[in-house]
Amino acid sequence: MMRVISLLWTSLVENILVILFVFLLRTRGENPALSAYIPGEIIIGGLFPIHQKSSGDRAICGEINLDRGVQRAEAMLFTIDEINKNPKILPKIKLGAKIYDTCARGTYALERSLEFIRGSFTSIDSSDFFCDDGTKARANSTFENVAGVIGGSYSSVSIQVANLLRLFKLPQISYASTSADLSDKARYDYFSRTVPPDNFQAKAIVDIVEYFNWTYVSTVASEGDYGQSGIDDFKEKAVARNICIAESIKILSNSNPSTFDDAITKLLAKENAKIVVLFLRIEDATQLLDAARRSGVGSRFVWIASDAWGTQEKPVLLNAGVAKGALTIELQSTFIPAFHDYFMSLTPQNNVRNPWFREFWETAHNCSFKLGPKEPSDKARCTGNEQLSPVTFKQETKVQFIYDAVYAMALAIDAMHNASCKTEELCDDMRQVNGMILRDFILNTTFDDGYGARVKFDKKGDAMGRYNIMNFQWNETSRSYQYAVVGSWTDSLTIDTDKIVWAGQNREVPSSRCSRPCEFNEFKFVGKDGDTCCWACIKCQEWEYLKDEFTCEDCGVAMWPNADKRGCHRLPEQHINLVSVYALVPVILSCLGLIVTCIVIATFLKHNDTPVVMASGRELSYMLLGGCVLCYLVTFVLIARPSPITCAIQRAGIGLGFSVIYSSLLTKTNRISRIFDSARRSARRPPFISPKSQIVITLVLISIQVLFSIVWLVLERPGTRLYTPKNKRNEVILKCKTDDISFLVSLLYNIILIIVCTLYAIKTRKIPENFNESKFIGFAMYTTCIIWLAFVPIYFGTLNSFEVQITTLCISISLSATVALVCLFTPKMYIIVFQPEKNVRRLTMNSASYKKPVTNSSSVLATNNHDSYTDERIKLNVNYDEKHGVRTVPVPVSKTNGDQDSLHSL
């Protein structure tokens, strides 16, 4: 709603202005303002500050402006002449020019601009006409139609003129107005310029500051459109590039010397900010340097100044000591030799089209064409034969931009003429130039001016930015201070640091930053005051990457920061190396164990029917040896790369191997214990002592472990996981998907078997020597307990070293199997291999005494095996020993139907 109201208000104001200007045009009569004029079929207007702005209220114009006035106007006239001589541009059409003085005032420029729009009105009063012969009437005076306007110079003048010209759709091209406000096409849609706007030089200054890595700078700007918009644009771009503003000072238009002294005091208060960016009018820049000189700052600051300072001598004339080392921006322009020759050839006699040239001549040569009583006595009479010299004439830097502006207008008119007319002559469609169409042709105009510049307009009507970077330095050759070109800027910065001489004749780039730059692995910590210009650098954790300059963030599990800390990468998954010592040692032990176990199995199979093998309980012995083989084979699964299959085998294999060994041992020790306990009470044969019964009991005990393993695999599906050891975030270990506590719980059943076996081994330790296999079982159980008591703390104490942990587990499993293998089978293997003469029944059933408390009972023990042999009954006759108070139990042997397993097998 507000936008609609704004548009309606703007339209109303524009209509009122049109009516007002029509009224002014009608009341002005036929007295045109003074102008420089070139007749032509198509006229181009011009606005130049021929005279300076007067400081008085009554006087409209001040003194003649030698550089910015007459020289600029002559530059336009020179370009018009050159175009008219060019057969490629409007070959049969002559361009004309009408140039007015603005006196550097917006209101005066508006009044002169009314002359350009007279031709836009065709309704002329009849009193303006007269008849020669009564048959034909013609206007007494006609107003030439102006196709477009070149100017103005100051941004304040161009803004006011553009507001007027847009009402009558009259295109305008400025050669010097740089205000960023003029880029607003909603307000200044008929305005274009051959100079870049101020935001371009703001960008150039930001590029300079960034190039030298200055991150902490102060700014000083003049009040008004030029200074304030320029510095605001600089701040916006600086903040986007992490350049902090230490102090920002605004110089008001009515400032006095004390204002500038206060500004220097504020700048000095920021000790670390040695760079000061200036967007100041030339007068303000001069007074600021004056204040710096009065304060005795010496070479404390490095000034980075906009084009208002540029290469002007006024600011540095008395302040070279504080200005040395300054970098200034100057619009890049090229000396035009043809214009130099043209202007040097001008005299009051041959330059009658410029009404202000005689005044220029008088001022330049300090003479007068009309000496009178009011003229100073030191003035001579001008003869017109005086010669211009480098003192009185130096080509102004805006000449090339005027040259480009006139050419852009002429080329646009030529393109429009080619599109509208079928012949090279001026057609009716071009007699009244359509400003809207011409504006579009201007925006699409692109050309090389022949002096190193490419003229092109963007969609806002702005030209490409091109600047020279100047350095105010001491020249040893000339023994004076001067501006030296040290770089340029056209969309990007090009600078030669070797040419720069900083303050104090120093070649080292000065530093301007509040805090040191943080390292690649550090982030900026800003204090509670929120001043982002000053910070403390804090190092990121090893596992963190630099998310932004103020934040470090954890890479996450199995991730690690890159070398530059700007991102993360996935860590390689570690598992035990098969060729490392951690794998080779347990593999060698397992291989040796498998070889020995296979030898024992082969030996037992070969001597399967001998008394020693039969006496050892063949069925349980083979099961025990099978358990040993399983334990040795588990090592290869443990060191293999974890996968769902290997993890499942690990869970089931370890428990299964142990349960086979210790279930067999528990069955053996339980059988021996039950037989001798029964012998003490009666001669009745204990139940479930046959080989088949022993096998069934063992399988039942093993099945419990198998059941536990199946339930565990169902409840917690086998798989892999990535594990990061404590304080070792840079390592990722591929492990099975189960924790160490769960693994220990899974062995709880086997631990119970070991404990029960050990208790039975202790219980049967005093049986007769003929039945001393229980002693070997006892040795095996004691040793196994020691191994597992040592294994648990080592295993859980090496959680941060998976290689040591896996190696410990493998060795512990292999040692457990080896203990059972050595303690139980070494005596038997010794007899079978080295003392085969003892492998007979006579030696396996030696008599022995078994002392026990006095009892009246006797025992008969029977043992059966799975062979086809009949029962062997062993009777123990109990005799009373009067001396010791105990009964002696002889062990006679009776045999029926072949060899049987003796009681020694128990």
C-alpha cells in the first residue's frame, strides 16, 4: 500500500514539475543564455563548471575555472569536430553542440537545462510567427531539438539535472559524477556515465586493504553524498571480508580546526589501527592532514584516500611529512596528444565559438583585453599573441572521460539512425530524436576509444571501473615528494609492492591488526564485549575441524580432520595385521599346538586297543583332544578381519572349545569321585560310569554352552562395529559387534566348569597311585585357573591396544588347551612311545593300598567300555590292620572275555 502511495505521489510531483517548467519556458522570452555553440543537424547539449561556485549570496558565479571549466568544454568541442570529420560516424549528418555554464551550482544548472528542453514543445504561440508574402508563415525564432546532454560535473549538479531531464526523456551522460545514488535506475533511468561510481573505488580500496592483510582500520568521511555513501559502501564490503573498523569518524560540513584535532585524537586512541581510509572532500582532507601535522603524529598513520585527494597538491603542500607513504585512488585516464595540440593552438582570435575563452585567456596570462580604471595596475593588455605553457595549461584528467562520453552519444545516435533511416541523410524519424530509444542504444554501446580505454555501460548505466593506485613518496632524483603510479584497478587489483615507499622511507609493509591471525588449527574467541575486531586464538582439539573462524566442531566417530583443518575424512579401519608380531606369535603357538594334538590323536588311533589308551577312557580322551583342536583353530578366526561370519564363529567357537575340554574333564573327575565315594559305603556299582554314560553326560554339558551361544546370537545378531580407543580418537578399530563385558559373561559357564573340575581334582587328590590321573587333572586345573586369573586383568587392562588384547586372548586360549594336552597326555604318550614294554595289563593294574576309616562294608566296582568285551569285575577285599586301625583293600583282578578298561582309567 505504501509503495502505491509513493508511486502516485512521485507521478503527481512529476506532472507539477512539467507544468512549472512549461510556464517558465513560456515566460523566458527569446533571450537565450550564453553558450558555446557549434551548429548542426543534431545537437548535443553540454553542462560544465566554467566558473567556480561563488561563496557570496548575491553573486551567482565566481571566478573562471581554468582546469575544470574551459578545458573540459573545449574537450567536448574538440571531440565533436573529430566526429564530424569521421566518415564512419553519421557520414552525411553534422553534429552540433550547445554548452552552458553551471557555475558548480545545482539551481543554476537547472535553469540552464531548460534551454535543452525548449525543442520538446511544439505548441508555439502565434505571436511568434510572421508572414513575408502573406502565403507562407515561419517562426521568428526556432529552438533546436537536443538529442542528449553531456554533464554535469559534480554529483549534486547531475542529480538535480537528471531529475529534470528524465521528465522529458532526455538521455544524459556524465563525465565526472561518481555518486552511487545515480546508479538507481528507478530514479535516474536516463542517466549514464563514463566514470565508475564511488562504490567501485570503495571496492578498490577494500582490495588494497585485503591485499596487504590489514584487518583493523579506521575511517574518516565527509558529510554529504560523496563521503558518506562512499564510506558506507567501503564498510559493507570490508565487513564481508573480515576487515574490522576500529574507529569511524564523520566530518560535518561546518567543521572547524578543533573538529579535525579531535578526529586525530580519536584515531591515535586506536593504537593498533595504523591504516586510515579517507573519503573526504579535498578541503577536509587538507584540514585533516593539517591537524595531524599539528599533533606531531609523524609517520604514525598510513592514509588510503579516495579520488577526491587523488594526485592533488593542495593536501600535501604543507603536510608532506605526515602524508608520505599515503596510497591514493585516481581515475585512470590517458593523455590525449591530439587534444593537447588542439588546445595549445587556440587563441582568442581563432576561438570565437567559446564565449568564455577570452576570460580564460585573461586569467591564464594575468592580462586584460579592456584595461580600465578599475583594473589592477599590474595587469597588462592582452594581445592574443601570448603562448600557453605547462604552467598555464596541463591536460586535466577528466578530458578522456569527456571524450568517451561524446563518442558514446554520437555512436548511439549513429546506431539509432541506421535503424530508423534507410539513407545516410537525416530522415524525418531522426529530426525529433526519441530519447527513450536513444537511451537503450547508449546502454548497448561498446567501443575502444583509441587511448587504452574500453567504454562499456552496465545495466545501471555505469562505466567500467578503472583506477590508478598512487603512492606519495620521496623521489631521490628530483629531491622532492611526488605521486608515483604503483598499481591499477580494473575489476581486480594489480599492484607492484616494490615500488611503494612507506612512511619513514620504509619498504616493509606496515601492520594494522588488533590481534594476530589465528593459525590454521585455531579459532577466534571473541570476548564478552562482542568486539569482533579483537580476539584470542584458541587451538581446536585434535579431532575437531574449523567449521568457521569462530567455531571448531567435532568430526564425529571414525572421522578425523584434514591436514588444513577445513574438513574431515574417514579414518582407515584398523584390524590386526597378519604379518605383525601380534598375529605371528599366537599363530605359531596354535600351529604347534595343532601339530602336537594331531600327533597325539594319530598315536592314540594307532594304539587304540592298548591298555594305556583303553585305561585313559578313549571316548572322553578323543573328545578332549577335539576340544583342544577347536581352541587352537579359534586363533585363526580371532586374527581374521572381523565380519558377521567370523564374529559369529568367534562367539560360538571359543565357548564351544572350552566346554568340550572342561566338560570331558568334569565327567572324568566326577566319575572317579563317585566310584571311590561309593567304594567307601558299599560294594554296589555306582550308576552312569559306563563309557556311553560318560559320553552322554559330556554331551549334555556341552549342549548347555551351545544353547547359550545360540540364544546370544539370536538376541544380539553378529556383526561389526567401529571402536575408538579412549584418548586415541585418531584410531578406528574394526571389531565384532559385542562389548568386552558380554564376551566375559559368555565364558561364565566355562568358568563354572573349570571351578567344579578344580574342586573335584582337589577332592580326589589322595586316591591310590594306580588311579593318579586325577592328580594330572588337578595340575591342569590349577594351571588353568592361574592362566585365567592372569588373563582377565591383562585383557581388560589393554582395551586401548586391540592388538595386545587379541594376542592375549589367543595365547590364553592356546595355553589353556596346551595345559590340558600336556598334563593329561604326556604321561600316556611317554609310555606308548618310549616305554612300550609297560603298556601291558600287568603294569597298569599294580596292587595298591587305599587307606580309609574302618568300615564293615566292601565294594565291588565294575567298569564297562563300548567294546564287545564282557564285564570285568574288581573285588576289593577289606582286611583289618590291627596295627594302624584301618582295613587294607587288595585289588585282585578277574577277567572274563578279553581286555577291559581297568580302574586305572578313572
